Amino acid sequence: MTVDPCWLGTQRLPEVTIHASGALAQTIRAELRQTRRIRNDVEVALCTLGRVRETPLWQEVEAALPDEGLGAEGFVVARRGNNLVVAAEAGRGLLYGYFYVLRYFEWMTSEFVVVERPAIAIRMLDHWDNLVPHPRMGAVERGYSGGSIFFRDGRVVADLTRVRGYARLLASIGINAVAINNVNVHAAETRLITEHLPDVSRLAAVFREYGIALYLSVNFAAPMELSDLDTADPLDPRVIRWWSAAVSRVHDVVPDLGGFVVKADSENRPGPHVYDRTHADGANLLARALAPYGGTVFWRCFVYDSHQDWRDRSTDRARAAYDHFIPLDGRFEDNVVLQVKHGPLDFQAREPVSPLLGELQETRFALELQVTQEYTGQQKDLCYLGPWWREILQFDTTGAGGATVADRTKAIVAVSNVGDDANWTGHKLAQSNLYAYGRLAWDPSADPVSLLHEWAAATFAMDDRTRSELVAIMADSWRTYERYTAPLGVGFMVSPGSHYGPSVNGYEYSAWGTYHFADRNGVGVDRTVATGSGFTGQYPEPLAGRYESVYTCPEELLLFFHHVPYDHVLQNGRTVLQQIYDTHFQGYDEVETMLTRWKAIADRFEPVTRENISTRFEGQLANAREWRDQVNTYFYRLSGIPDSERRTIYH
Ligand code: BDP
């Protein structure tokens, strides 16, 4: 099986000289040996600032340096005439500068100076990979690209070539942290911090070559599972000692360990609540153990009671993360980062931005996104998420011209969509999501459509018109997906368990707290303060008021916040019910158009790619039809109100 080189496949550079030493300079040298040269008069030099005077453009570089410096990851690129210089303070900046030039070389004019620094310091991917395949979830929980690239047969893979290729891909888009195992840490993975340590250190060494720190997801009950302690109580001195010793052993073999990721007291995972302790007690226990080595704890806020349905107003699942963590704000150690899912529920195709992202004041936090398309088509359906992520990052958390999510977040994390499929992501076009994630993490103001152009240009050797057509097919695919799935932000009409395809009532009577409350008169979840769960009250004014009123609530979130009658009239003059019918017909039609447009350019792609994309588009069309028909039929039967356009609703 040949591995698809992904977006590092088509770029070329002229000759390059390096004026720098150190491990990452070595990596760049190795990179250069793999990159094919183009014939060009331009002379490219890469240097650390200490040696900038060895290059012809040192004056240009020095003039461009910002007062606050470049930091460990920033770089300057300057070009004049036939000279091009990349300068950075440190190895990582140099590596990112190298990839920058690789990406944009063709577009750099002869007078060019740019200074780049990442907007967000920690840019991480979380793998939900299992060391031992889970009976229900398989090798990668919510993975749609084959098996794990790290683990096979209960061990770290012997040949790390693929992992090195992955590290290279990630560095090329600025990712600097990777958690290698599932947040649901089962028995086998609990031992990553003990018997598998030599293997963990092999993985860490590969990531280190590309400036990426390795993180491990750990089991809060590890002291009980790995020793004869009968408690994991975070305040018990024996437990405290156990974790210090455990971290010290990990540190011996991975001296630059990034830290731990923890899912505790969530979906049956153990945590501090068992001992009547708080999340702060739990997180601080691990933070203190990691502090001497500069490590960080990513403590997840995806905490809710998965055994309890909506019993009363206060048990709305959307409220849970805020209700758990706001009272603890300020009680975490400095090396704790609270990891907050972008929406209050769970990675649906549309949700409001979580109020925690605006309201945590005294605690560092990370925005968590999902690149793996669990609820957004599972890499069978095309769903380019760049536009949405950008919307989330640019969301004004005050509602009044204040700080955006990107301004406030100290780190950004996303669940990876990569597996051991030859093309990395199952659906070849799903690579674009990984690409956009990395680039937006570096620059949250980047334009998602430009990112698609970049990715396509770096991935396929093709003419500009074909590229533009491909980009046009992909650009709006998230909104298309949104149109044919759960309507107006109501979410969770997916098949239980698998989360692919429709099942309108699949979760309606379950304990997971994910309801749409449709009846013969109306649909939607009342989360208002006045009559519902009070979730809107977790936002500051004027956001709270905006969501509270059915008239000012953004319509794409109407059913997330409100229960409305079917004949409620929207701003476009249509009723809610008619809007549901219309968007579902439209969504399906758009997939049909995507497929037709794809067919017109498909033969310009090599056979494996062509087949991969064509098969998936056919599957997407069938899926969109299922969604359209099930959702429309359901609402037609409940309401008895026909489609005003008299299109066919199967019933
Ligand atoms: C949900 C997934 C589940 C994950 C959980 C999480 O269905 O597999 O374990 O998120 O984020 O979306 O912990």
C-alpha cells in the first residue's frame, strides 16, 4: 500500500542553505533531502537570528522584527530580488518558516516581508486511539479512517515511518501537541504510563523531531488499577505520592512530556466526585505532580450526568459544563487548562458557542473542536468545517464588541480524523478539515475558502480552473450538511450509538438528555430563563437577552433555545415547519449538484482518488435522501400540515 503524501506532495523549493544548528535544523535538513528541487534563480537561506548577518537580507530581517520579539515559534520571511531569507529565534520557528516558504513559494513576489507568529500558544490534536481495540468502538473511537496509526495488537507499532509522516504533516500546519490515546482510558491504556513507557518514548522521539509535544490521556483511577491502593482520592497522601512517582517515571523516559489529558466523572469515567472532591481537587492533584517538569493538565469540561434524563429544569444537559465549572473558576493550579467543547452539548452540526468560553475568568482554558466527523458525516459525507470553526473562533463572547473566543482561549484542541488509511482521513477530501484546523489554530482570522485553495493546490497537481471548481464544490458543504440533517439547531436526530444517519426519535426517550420535544403542535427545546431550563441565563447580556427572545434568537439556533409552534413565522416569512421542509429539500438538491459537478471534473484526478471521492459522494446522496425523507415525513405526520410546494414527502 502506498501512502498518500497528502498536502506535502506537490510543493517544491529551489536550493536552500541553513545557518542554524540544533535538532530541528537537522529535521529541516532531512526534509530538504526529501523535497524535490525546482530550477530557480532564487537563493533561499534559513537562519536563526544569531546568525542572520551571515545572510544578504539581514537588514530587512532586523527591520521587520517586532518589539516583543518573535517568540519560540515566530519567524520572518524576507525576499528581495533573488534572495529569500527565513529567520527565527529558535528551531520551531525555523521549521514553521520553512513550511511557510514551501507552501507559498510560488506566490512570493520579489519584494516581500512577512512576520508570522501563532495566535494561540498550544495547538493540539487529541487521538481517540485505543491500544487494544474496544469491543464496540474499535481501534479508534469515532475514527473513520481505518485503524490507529500508533497502536496495533496491543502495542505501539514497530515501524514508525507512518508516524513520522504524520508528525511532518502536523508540523507543516503548525500543530505543536498531540495526545496519543483515547480520553476514555480503558485497562490497557492505563498501562501506557507504566509497562508501555519505552514505546511511548519512541513515539515521543518522533514527534520531538517535528517540535511536537506528546501528551497522554490518563485514567483518574490509575492508582487503584496499577497498584494495591484502594483509593484514588485526590487528597489522600498515598495517592498524591503515587502520582508524583508515576510522573517522575514518565519524565525519565519522556523528559519533554507535554502533560496529561483527563476525562473524569463523565460518561462512566472515574473521577474525584466518588470521594466527594471537586474537579479542582482532581485536576490540581495531577497538575502538582506535573509542575516540577513543566507539564500541563488538560482537564475536560465535558461533564454531565449521562444516567439522568431531563427531570426538571436544572438537569438540561446543555447547562452541565457551566454549572460544574464556573463555581470552581480560580481554584485551579496555573498549569491546568480546562478543555471546553465548543458547544454546550456535543459536537453537533450546529450549536451555540459554549458560555464557559466567555465566562471563565480566572482559569486557563482550551477550545475543543472535533475534526473527526462523528456528527458531521463520518468522512463518508463531505462536510468542510473550516467556515464553522472560524465562526466559533471569531464569536464575540460579550455580544457587545468584546473579546472573541480566539482572543480568550489559551490553547486549542481538536479530536483528530487521522487513521491508518492510505489517504490518512478515509475520505480524501476530509484532509481539508485537518488542514484548516491547523491553519486556523495558527491564524484564527484566516479565510476558510482561501485555506481550501491552499490545501487543494498543495494536494493535487491540477490547473487553476479545476482547483476553483473543487473548492466551489467543497466550500459550503457544512451548510449543506446542516440543511439535510437535524433542523434549526435542534441536534441529535442521529442513529443512537453509531451517530451516522437519521433516527429522529433515536435519543428522544433515552437517558442522555438530548431531546427535540416534538409533538403535534411544535418542536424545540425551551432553554429560556422565563419558562425553560434557564440555560440562556448562563450568557452575559446582551447575549442572554438575544437568545431568550424567540424574535431575536439567531434562527439557525431557534430550536436549540425555544420550543415553538409549527406555524411560528420566521424572518423570511416562512413557518418553522415550511422551513424544515424547504431546507431538507434544498440540502438534498445541493448534494445532487455537488455530485454532478464532481462528475464533471472527476476524470482529472488519478484513479484511486477519483474512486474514493466518487463512492463517497454516492453514499452521501443516499444519506441525504434518508435524512430528508425521515425528517420531512416525521414532521408531516406529527403536524398534519403539508408542504406548501406540494413536493413529495414519503409517508
Ligand atoms: C462523544 C462521543 C464519545 C466520546 C465523548 C467525549 O460520542 O465517543 O467519548 O464525546 O468527548 O461525542 O468524551
